[in-house]
Amino acid sequence: MIERLRTAPPRYWLVGLVVLFFLGFPTVISSFLASEWSQALVLAIAIMGLNILVGYSGQLSLGHGAFIALGAYTSAIIVHHFKVDYLLTIPIAGILTGVVGFLFGVPALRLSALYLALATFALAVVTPSLIKRPTELTGGVQGILIAQPDPPQFASNVYSTITGSAMTSEQWIYYVTLFCALLLFWLAWNLLRHRPGRAMRAIRDSEVAAAASGVNIAGYKTLAFGISAFYAGVAGSLFGLGIGFVSPDAFPVGLSIQLLVGTVIGGLASIPGPLLGAIFAYFLPIYASQWAPNQTWLPAQITATVKNAGPAVSYGVILILVMIFAPNGIVGLVTRGYGALSRRLRGAGDRETGHVPPDPQTV
Amino acid sequence: MQEFFQLVVSGIATGGIFASLALALVLIYNAMGLVNFAQGEMAMFATFVAYELIIRGVSFWIAFPVTLVLAFGGGIAIQRIVIRPVERAPVLTLVIITLGLATTINGLAGFLFGYVPASFPSPFSVRTIDVLGVYVGYQDLGVIAVTAVVLLAVYLLLEHTTVGLTLRAAAFHPEASRLLGVHVSWMLALGWGLASAVGAVSGILVAPVLLLDPDMMQSIIIYAFAAAVLGGIESPLGAVVGGLVVGVTINLAGAYIPHVGGDLQLAVGLAIIIAVLILKPNGLFGRAAVRRV
């Protein structure tokens, strides 16, 4: 056991540290910050799902906000009509959304990347008005309120023994979200480094070559859609739990764009990418809109406009810059920097022993 | 029956607006195989420029061409600065960049012109005339006339001038055109400029009907997508026909199909897009896509 720990690759240690950080984090920050971070984790789940679709299987969806809305409304409606425990509805929302996504993936097979982007974008724009219509079911423009649950006995006991203070419901929601996020990231990691992940990447890189190697193209492409929608559904359910209500205006086109921004900035086709991208995509607009009001020298009217326009402009500009200069996102930059650093270190070591460093391409 | 014809005429006017935006999409698609998600926002920005000119006392008929020239320049600038570095990038990259562009322009318009909806002065009288028992608004007739002139101008430019021929050649076969001395990259920029100007027409014409604010074109672009897809995304004629069909369809659907009403007209646009893509992906006038292995 000790031996295995000692020989574990450094990235396993890194994963352990990150998990410990996210476990301990809410004990030292305010409840409000904890709820902000749980929304960031919700975004990370949805972005992981979108990353499976866009990064691994190469299908572009600009309408994942619609799947999030479906997940959120599924949970809210079940809780509202049948008075079940909210937590039980999370897997139901995920599975229902996953099935819908799978079915959506079937006609999507016929579309080229561009047409798929177009159709899903239209879906994202139409989503709010589609939700408003069945008023008895969705509560119309008002939406549905969701009661935030109190932490159960065992959780608050554990929490108060460790930290010595009582657990708030925001902190409980944070831990529920963290649990789902860890589970789903672990699932994605296992899925993507085995057969399905290889198949999807083969399809993304060349459909013809993948088909010639016996990959079931239609099967894996629709599977990617289904899994991706499953993630979005779970994220949607947690999203509703976190903000305490669902309403049509909570799911604008901007949400779908936020997901895409997170996916691209974190790094396409990587596992840590969605987490980094989500933190970035969630906190950037918050800080962009808080920046102006803190500048006392600016006139009030300009402050108000910058506050409104800041998130959109900073999103757009960063999206364009990342696509032009760092198409592999944060993870791509880190990998490139690490590669350059280790080559330089290895090169220096080898000058003493006289060995030629191995070509990184062949290792 | 009279109501029906009135709806058709106003549908044709709205359709003309969709047609010019759809034509802008087609121009860029033909130039580089890309759907420009920022087209609507570019048109919205140009409309704000026209608005700023008009409220400073410039007459509409001077502000209109001036704005088109500015939009033309703006389109070229966007192509040179943002699109050129990634001209040969995969579709995914290009689509994401145009989305980033759309977000940026939207935020910029909000920053420069504010988020308060403004009413855009209409150059046409609000009166109606009686044509064979159907009351037709001057507004609708004016929009139809302006769109017809613009579309005709684009047609003449593309089909009957040397610039148009070079433009089409550069899009059709970049390598051969380059060997024959065509500056392909600048032709792409010209295509973006042209598309930007044609799109601006739709924004300026639709602004008097809607209220002018940064999100004005968000629904219009969906109809323009529907029009372009319906007509076959590479066919300029298809974009025009598609625009008219979509305009009339949503007008009639809003009035005659129960439960559709104003807010679900957008869903009709989505339904058109999805139906065409699934049943006839090449649209009415498009060539069948041939995949070379």
C-alpha cells in the first residue's frame, strides 16, 4: 500500500490535493461564497458533459442550456407535484435528460458540424419561450420555487465535530454538489480513457478511418449526446437546488454561451479542463461586473453601463483571444509550459552525463 | 380573406428583412464555408450607428447609405483583425470565434449606446393604401422596395461586374484564383464587408418595427438562419426565396395556428430549421453535398 502510494504518478497526488481543497474549502469561507462555489461546481459538471460532446466526439452543441433547463424543471416539477425529497430527483433528472439527449442525437447524426451548431443555437434561443407556454406545468414566467433543504442529522453531526460550528443549508448543498461532481468526473475519466473515449476520439479525428477500423459511428455519436445531456441534466437539477427557484429567464442563450466559453477556455478534450474552465467562466462575469462599481472615480452612469456590458465584452474578447492564441485552453498552456520546462531540465541533466534526451514525440 | 392577403403582404415585407440578413449569411458561407453567428449583432451595431446619425439631425436617406458604407468598412476590419489569423482553422474554431464576436459586439453596443430600448424613426408614412381591396401599409411597401433594390444591386454586383466575378472565383476555387493573380484573402475581406453592409440593411429596416436595443436582432437572426437553411445555405436566390417564405409562414402561423401567438413564432422558426435539416438538408436551391473520402 505504502509502496503503491510512493510510486503513484504526481498527478494522482495533485488530484488528491484538489479533492482535499474542495472538501475543506467551505469550512473557512462564508455561506454565501460556499453557494457561489457550488454554482461553479454545477457549471463544471455541465461543462464536463459538453466537453465529452465537443472535445471528444467532435459534435458542436450551442444549445446545452436547453438540457440544463430540462434537468432543472424535471426536478422542480417532480418535487412540486409529488413532494419527494429533492435529492432523489437528481438522478431522475439526469436520466430523463440523458434519454432526451440520446434521442436528439439521432437526427443530429445527419447534420454536418455547422448545421448542428445552427440548430442547437436556435434551440437555445427558443428555450425560454418554450418553457413559458405550459403554465400549469412550469409555472409560466413566475417559475417554481424550490425549498432549500436543511442538512440531515448525520451530515451536520460530522460537520460540527470537525469544525465546531453548525452546518448551514448552503454548505450542505455545496457538499451534495461536490459529491455529484466528484462522481461524474471520476465516471468521465474512466469512460474516456477506455474503449468509448478512444472510439469517440477516433470519430472526431476521422470518421472514415474510424469506420474502417470497425467503430460504430452512429452508436458512439448518439451515446456521446446522451451522456453529455445526462451531465447537463444533473447539473440543471443541482442548479435549481442551488439558486432556490427555476424560471424561464434563468436559462437564456447566455447560459449556453457560458458553457461553451468554459469548455474552450479550460481546454477541449481534457479532464481537468472543465473544472478550470468552469471556475473561470463562473467568476469572470461576476468580477467583470463588480469591477466598475468599485471604481469611485467613474461617474455613476458609466459605472452602470460598464457593469452591464462588462461580462459580455470580457467573455467575447477572451473567447476570441483564446481561440486565436491558445486553442487548447488553460490545460494546453500548462501542458506546453510543463513540457518545455521538463525538456530544459532534462537537457541540462544530460549535458553532464552525455546522454541525448529522447525525442518527446517517440516517448 | 382580406385579412389573409394583408398578412401575406406584411409577411413579404418582414420576409424581405429576413432575406437580406440571410443573404449576408450566404455571402460569408460561400466565401469561407462558415455560418457567421455574429451577423445579427453586426447589423444591430450598424443600426445604432444609423440611429445616432438620425438623432443628430441627418436625414434618413443620407444616414442610410452612410451607414452601409461604414458597415462595409467595419466588416472588412473585422475580417482583417479577427478572422484572418484563423482563416484555415477547423469549423469548430471559426464558429466559436464568431460567437465570441457576437457577444463582444452585443456588449460593446450596450456599453456605447445603452440598454434602454429606443424607437427608431421610420422613413415611411404610417398610412395605408387600398390595393384591390387589400389595405397595404406604406411601411410594408417601402421595406419591400428598399429590399428589392438592395438585393438587385447585390445580384448585379456578383453576376455582372469583374469584382463580382473575382469574388465568386476566389470562393469557388482559392488555389486556382491565386495562381491567376487574385488576392484571395482580400476577396474574403470584401465578402465580409459586403455581407456586413447587406446585413445592416435588415437591421435598419427592422428597427422601426421593433424597438432598437442590443438584443434586437436575437430573434431576427433565427429567422434568417431558417431562411438561409430553407433556401439552401449556399444559394443567394435561395436566401431571398427562403426569407419570403419564412416571413409569410410565421405571419400566418401566428394568426391561424391556435396556441402559436406572438411568443411562439420563434419556435416556428426553429421548427422550420429542424424540419429542413432533417428532411431536405440541401434546402430548396442548394447542391447536394458530396463527401470526398
